[in-house]
Amino acid sequence: MQLKVNQTWFASVCVMMTMALAAPRLWSLELPAQIVSKLGAEQFSVRETAQKDLLAWAREQGEPAMDELFRQSRKAGEPEVRLRCLAVLREMVMDDYMKSGEGYLGISMQDDIAQVPGDAKPRNVIRLALVVQDSAAQHGGLQANDQIVGLNGEVWHDTPASLPFTTKVRAMKPGTQVTLQYMRNGVVHEGKFKLSRRPADANNPFMAQDPEALEKMARDDYFRQWMEQRKPHK
């Protein structure tokens, strides 16, 4: 019995030592030297290629790479290396930006009532007044005047559909896949749609005359806040 206890204790100690030894490696991740050495090269094309390679590497590494990029954007000896590390870090933060926020389908809607095949009762539906270009709705094949009659199997009989529909979609994260039932020319279809991130101008209709500028402001603000919240690494 004593031998069994000692063996168990020894195994536990080995596991803890292994974890302790592994932890510093995770947080002391170094940028690949063969790429970093080219960030300050004389040839512009070499610097550009190195930056793209560094971004690809960083996306594979995830959060530890962001920590080191943050550090190198302040500590690297060459200004060019600092600037390019910062540029790669921004791309990484923008990846997070696109995954955060509210879900977005990309439609302008009107409440409507329709008789849906297979449903004995008239149903509250959403008529599409507009499908936003390059949106999840357009990519999924929705067209103006289509009627959304269900979301993930949920239908609406007793209340206008637009409010519960919008509330549910906006509560989902970008990248979430939803199943829509929609009716076109009296025929019900079903399709899967991958939500994108709700753009900044969707929340500011009075500034929609310059959506690109508004989106840039939102991205810049997100990056600024990310940088402010990041503690410097020594």
C-alpha cells in the first residue's frame, strides 16, 4: 500500500513539474528569426513578403504571438521592425474585431403577414425591402421581396416578426450559422447563412453617407482600446 501511494505521489509531482516547465515556453514565444531578419531588409518587396509571412505564422500561433508582437512593436531595435510588427499585430486584433460584436444578415425589412404552405394560420413574416451587397443575405441567395418565414425553426404567429428576428440575430456572434426558411413566389425554401459582423454604419443610419469612414473609425477605436488595455511586457 505504501508503495502504491508513493508511486501516485511521484506521478503527480512529475505532471506538475512538466506543466511548470512548459508554461514559460508558452509565454516566451519568440518571433521566427528568419522572418524578422527580413523585416528591415533594403528591398521593399522583401520587407513586404516577410510581413505577410509573419502574419501567417502569427495566426497559427494565436494569443502568444500577439503578446510577442506587442513587445517587439516597442522593444525591437530597428524602427522598421517595430512598425511592421505593429502592422501585423493590428491585423491580428482586426481578426478578433471581426469575430466580436453582433451578428448581421444584411437586409432591410418590413413586417408582413402571409399564408405559408403547411401552416393553417396566417403567419407574421419579414418581407425583404433590400438585400445589402456583399452581405450574408446576398451570399446566401436572398432577394428583395423574399419573405423570411422562420429562423432556426422558430415562427411568429402572435407578434410582428421583425423585432424578435432582429433581437435574436444581433445576439449571435459573427460567424454563427443560422437556418432561414423563406418564401419566394409562394414556395418555401430553406438555406443556411453565416452571419457577418454588424457594420458600424448599421448602428448609425444618419452617418451612412460615408460607411467606409465610419467603419475605419470603429476599427481604429477597437485597436486603440486593445492597445490601452494591454499591459507592457518587460
